[in-house]
Amino acid sequence: MSTKKRILFIAQEMSPYLELSDYAAMVNKMAIKSNEAGLEVRVIMPRFGIINERRHRLHEVVRLSGINIVIDGDDYPLIIKVASLPNARLQVYFLDNEDYFKRKTVFADENEEFFDDNAARAVFFCKGALETVKKFGWPPDIIHCSGWMTSLIPMYLKTAYKKEPVFANSKIIYSLTPNTFKEKLGTTFVKKATISNQIKEKDMELFKEGTNTALNRGAAKYADAVVLAGDKLEKKVVDEVKAEKGKIILPFKKDNDDLGDYLQLYNQLLGK
């Protein structure tokens, strides 16, 4: 049985599959660096329609299929695909669904109109990622989330999934990245995001406005550690994070090629 510590990256984007910002390359580097440091690594990200399945050699993992994700009373089939990260012996799992991810643009249509179902897409991805880990039966020691689309995961792990044995020892990191959208996730966001009666109104308090800032505030609140992943972060959110007692914070570093501070953070959370 493997005694390696396990780290799961749940990311909105990652090179070479999807590059919406510079952080996509960082996720790639973090995964490879962690792998080289002797950690067992897996990555979960959305299978957006612009990701080229043929070029990146994605294929469906039949043994993991058959999960239905319920959002606001409706069932959505979760299709799980996998690829091997080039030049690294680690697996990247892609979460797919006909309704949410087949379209050929990411968060806005051809006219740059923000999709009105982005709230449901984010809930589907967050819940789908955690259900996928349950299906793996692979308990992660660290879960490192990045991108607003992953922002509900820290809260879900402390509420709806609190008693799940697979997450019993998981420490949660959230990378705080610069805001990428100005819209709101809509009036039904809170209802859709409340995926369990273990989630109370107070748990959704910071998220409820449905703005990029609100999502970042909520995720940072529930994470065990926060990475300041940019020099153009919203001051209000950063100040809030810094004011929170006991929160582990990794400051932003402009030229961070060796990622030694990330490995140090992981070791700190692993109690090494």
C-alpha cells in the first residue's frame, strides 16, 4: 500500500489544456513539482468544449461513470475523462456534461455575454469533483483549489462533506487570483449552491452576492490556507484574509520558478 502523501489539485484551468490566465501554467508547474517531490498527485478540472480531446488524448473512464449530480432537484449525468499530463507521470481528470460543457466558449458567448447558467455550472463542477474523489476512494491529504469555479469546495468540505471518511484528513488550500468577471451569478445561485441541508444560510453568507469578490471571500474563509496568487488582488479580500486568526497565508512572489515556498506550504500542512 502506498505511503506517499496525496495532493489533489482542483483547477479551473491548467496548461496545456486550457490557458485563460498565467495561473494555468502555475497549476501545471505545481502538479509536476509536487510529483517530483514524492507526493502522489491527481488533478481535476472541467472539460470545457474548447479543450481538444484528440490532441490531448482524453478518454472516458467507464468505471467512474454513472454518477448523477443533482442540482436544485434536477439530475445531470457526470462524464469523467482522463489524460496523462505530458512529460509527467500523473493523471488529469476532466469532468464533462452535455448541458454544461459542450459549448465552444468558456464563460461567455460569442457576444461576450456571461452565460446565465454559470452558477449551475460551478455548482456542478464543485459537487462533481468531490463525488469523483469519493468514487476514486483516494483520500487526499491536501486539496488545492484555484479559480473562482472551485470556490464553493472549501465550504462544501466543511459542511456537506464534513463526515465523508475520504476527506477526514484533508487540508484545503485556496489560491486567491485576480477577479476575472464583473457580472453576478444570478438570483438562484444560493438556492442551487445549497446542495445539502447541512449547509445553513450562514454558510452561504459571504457567497450570496454571487460576484467574483464574494466567491473569493467565501472560499478564503473556509480554506485552511490561502495563496495570494497575484499582485492585483482586491485589497479588501486580502485584508480580510490577513485579519483572520490562524489562517496560513502564502504571500505573492513575482518570480517563482522553483516553487519552493509552495512545497514548504504543503509540508507545513502535512505536519512535516
